[in-house]
Amino acid sequence: MSKTLHRPETQLLIELLRDSRVAADLTQAQLSEQLGRAQSFVSDVERGQRRLDLVQLRDWCAAIGSTLPKLVRDFEQRIEAADKPATSLRRSRTGRA
């Protein structure tokens, strides 16, 4: 198994965190204030330089007006969507539908 920082799923999670902040109409500075952290903390997370533990992820969700279960559902949907083109391509190469 590859290291998690280099897995495609990690990039999808980072994009989801950034997109969820933007959808909540929050700047990095506003979110960091909600979290009681420096703005560089949010920036580091969104650049993939810092990983969040489960408690921090839950706090992130609460600060953007969401929930951890919703974030997980959205994450799984992004993974499925990212996998679909690859699955379709594999099927077309094998001739199976």
C-alpha cells in the first residue's frame, strides 16, 4: 500500500476540505478563527502539508456548519466519481460492459 500522502484519495480529501470551506463562504482566516488556530493551519491543511486527526476533522466540519458524517458521504461520492472513468476505461479495453 502506498503512503497516504501520495494516494489519490488524499488529494480528493484536501479538495473536499477546501471546497467545503468555500461553499460555507468562509475565508481561511475566518475558518481559522472559528477553529482557534492560526490562518497558516488552514492553509497547511489545504495544501496537504498538515493532516487532521478525527477530532480536528470534526471541528472543521462544525466550523463550516456541516457534520462529519456528511463530509464522509461527500468524500465517498468523490472517490466513486473518480473511480468511474477508470472503471469504464478498463471495461472498454476488455470488451466487457
